[in-house]
Amino acid sequence: MKNDQIAAVFEQLSDLLEIQEANPFRIRAYRSAGRTIGSTAESFASLVEEDADLTQFSGIGKDLAKQIVEVVMTGQHAQLAELKEQIPPGVVDMLRIRGVGPKKVAVFYNKLNLQSLDQLKAAAQAGELSALKGFGKKTEQSILDNIDLAAEAGKRISIAEARTAAEAIVEDLRQLKSVTQTAVAGSCRRRRETCGDLDVLATSSDATAAMDRLAEHSLVDSVLQRGDTKQRVRLKSGVELDLRVVADSSYGASMQYFTGSKEHNVVVRQRAKDLGLKVNEYGVFQGDEQIAGATEEDVYAALNLPWIPPELRENRREFELAAAGDMPRLVEVSDVKGDLHMHTTASDGAASILEMAEAAKSRGLKYIAITDHSKRVSMANGLDAARLRTHWDDIRAAREQIDGIELLCGIECDILEDASMDLDDDVLAEADWVVAVLHYGLQQPRAQIMKRLLAAIQNPNVNIIGHPTGRLVDKREGADINMTEMLKAAADHGVMMEINAHFKRLDLDDVHAAAARDLGIPIVISTDAHSVNGFDVLQYGVDQGRRAGLTKEDVANTKTWSQFKKLLER
Ligand SMILES: [Zn+2]
Ligand SMILES: [Zn+2]
């Protein structure tokens, strides 16, 4: 279980308790526990396994520690389950309306007994909300404006979709002569795995022209709100995008502010306060005087901080690294020299060995491993020993037809449900590169999953564990893995770990990739390309590596071929 998921349990718990108008101290305690868990790099699931003392974390007392253990061990929280029984789901849906928090929902539910979005809408239309104490016509109208969107709100898009849309819009705005600077901010700039909304900033002498241009963009479905310098639109994908036109003197401060994360900016604001300064979206201020704001570098410098890469702005380690003067130079797409996971027509890929090699070479890669599926994946036409050996002969033959790129005879070999490998050791021993993976039986109990992973790691023919958890972002939970134990075994046996770059996988995730790096495990960022265009996803894997704080040195496939070759000698 990931920290985000554990954090979400406590956040939901605080929301539901607030709707029930429970003790505010308890609500606050749960909320702060959620924040602590969500922003801690160490995996709480692993800490629980190790029986570690959770009260070492700020805001987590004995009682909360017990509840965290319960959540990790059972995947459930008894009190939350009870609250969900008591409070109708339609009431919880009201939280999705923009500008409506648990306090307002509590009033709708407890005072008017409204139990669904439809009932709330009818009450708003009848003017019943503005008749409530503490509510006005404005709130009522805002609810009416936003309630229809609430059904779809909470929709998140993949980082690939987010980047593609936001970057296209930025490119389009750049075409305007009046626009001097424009860029993507928000969670998309931090390269989160998914984005719930998008933020774009621009500086321009003509805000109207910029907003008009955005309104006409082919990705835009409708304009939801428009002010003098800010416009909110809804994209056809369902997510909302905010464009803010800001002054040049505030551009850096706005980028900093709207890039977030919230948790990062809490620390930034506190730091300003400690220095007798104030920081907001307009700049850094000493009294009434603006002392920084035009660039992000200036904003951080005014707070005695180095510029912090957006991917690290999660209030995890970035302030420690800054204090130590240790801000890493994060890995970049252009650092990558090899790709060690891809498929061809021999299994479920769309291109031949030579086509994949040519495409990789044209992207500047110097070495690749062809890793088609093993036989267990029959749906993907997986290879048995005889077909694999013929396939490897084909790879060797292809070497003669292309220069300037090394081709490795590889295999993506399933670790079967009984912990044996899908191909015999004598076959695997002939490979240049073996990616061991879990595809089936992901739901097995943790003990069996660990037996499988450890067996693979101890197999001397295995080079790397591919997409280690098997999760699909926002779609499928990964296998129940004792991450600490797996990574320690991998470190002991010289087995590498993959960041699968496909935006639907991004596996390992940022937190676990950082943990692997901390143990000195070489990390390989692989595309798992199934076609020549499949190499395009590399950037998302690199983004994930950057969120993990990885440098070029941490990523094995940034090495030259002759350096990398040495890593293969286990
Ligand atoms: Zn796979
Ligand atoms: Zn694969």
C-alpha cells in the first residue's frame, strides 16, 4: 500500500467526521496525519512490516499509529467503513463541487437532509440554501454554476495526456506576439503521474488576446469563467485548465506559487516569515517593497535557497538537500544511451528486430535489448525455448545489418505463480539480458509474491526486475510487495530495478525508485516499446526518475555501452 493511499484514508476520514460535525480536534489530528503520511518518503507499509515506531513522525500518536497499522495490514479502516455506512454516498459527492467543503456539506445534510447532488440542486434552485444562516445568494449561485461539473469532477488524466494538452496550448499561446513568456505550472510541471487540473501562466501586454486565443483552441470544450486576467476552460478530455496572465515582474513568483505543491509552498512561506519577508504569487516582499518575483531563481534566492527542480517540490527531501548544498542535477532524456526492454513481432510487438534497432539508433541510442515475452504470456504469442533460440539467431543476424548500435539477445521472462521461471535456467543462461517480471497471479498473498520475487532475484541469470509491482496507474493495484525486503535482496544479489516508462505503468514509482537508489541499486529506465513509436514514452520514465531525485549516475542506461557491459558481469 502506498503512502498516498494511506493518506487518502485519513483525509476521507476527516472529511466524513467533519460532515458529522464531530470533535474538531480529532478532525484536525486525522487531517494532519494524512498530510504527514502523504509527504513522507519512507514507505509506511514497510515501516509497519518492520514493526517500526510510527510515533517518531510529527502528529502521529499511539492511537493513530495503531490505526495506520490497521490500514496497512487490512487495507481497511473500521471507523471509516462505519462512517461510509452512515453517510449516504450522494452526500460525499457534494464535496466534489468547487468551493464546497465538508463544513458546508454538513449544513446541507444535517439541516436540510439533502442526500444527493440532485436534491442539492433542487434546493438551490428553490432558494433554500440562501435562506440558511451563513449562506448567501452568491454561494447558492456558485453551487448552481458548478454542480453539473461535480459529477465529472475528480476525473484525472495521465501525465502523458496532461503534458500533451498543456504543452500544445502553451505552444499555441506563444504564437501571439503580445505573449512574452508562457509555461505550464501546477502538478503537470511537477510531473505527477496523473493531473486533476492544468495550470498555464503567461505574461502579455494583451490579456484579452491570450484568453481569446485559448478559448478558440481545438482542445477546449467551453469557457467556464473569465475575468480580467484569468480564464478557466474545460477541455474536451473533461479536465479544467486555468490560464493566468500575470505581470513580468511577478512571473517567477507566480510560477513558483502555482507550481506547488501545497506542502512545498507551506515551507516556502514559513521560511519567508522566518526571514521577515512575505512571499505570494506576486513576489517576495520586505514590508511593501518587492525584492524578487520576476524569475523563480530570484524568488528562491531571496529565501536563501537554490532553485529547486519542480519534480522535487513535494516537501520530501528538497529542503534538506538545499540546506546541504546538495541539490542534484536530475537525469535528463538526453542522458539515456540504451533501452533494455522492448518487443518485436516475435511476440506482441508491431515492428521487426531491425525496424526497432533502426528507430532506436535514429533516436541516438547506442544499445538496446530485444526482450520479447516468454511462453506463459500465450495471448502475446510468448516464446518457448526453441522459438526463443531461433529469435536470438535472428537478433545475431540483425547485428550484421546495422552499425553503431549494440543489440542484446534478451527475454522478458515470467516469474510463474509457483515461483519458478517460465524458461529453464540453461536457456536463460544463454541470454545477454534477462528481465524477470510478474504478469499473472498479482493477487496472490504477500508471502507467495515475495517467494516469487526473491526466487527470481536469487537466480543468477536474472539481470533486472521489470515493472516490479505490476500496477497500472489509477487502474490496478500492484502486487502486495514487501518493498524493503525486495530491494535489499536485489542490492545483495546485484539485480537492477526497472522504471517502466510507460505512462500507464510508471513502475517503480518515485518513492520506491528513491529507496532503490538509496540502496545503491542501479536503476534502468525502459520504454517497454511495442512499436517504433513506443520509444516516445521515455520522457515519462525520466520524469518519474526525476521525481525520485535520480541523477545520471543513478540510472544505469545512461552509461556508455562499454561501461554498461561491465554491469552485466554478475
Ligand atoms: Zn511486461
Ligand atoms: Zn514488456
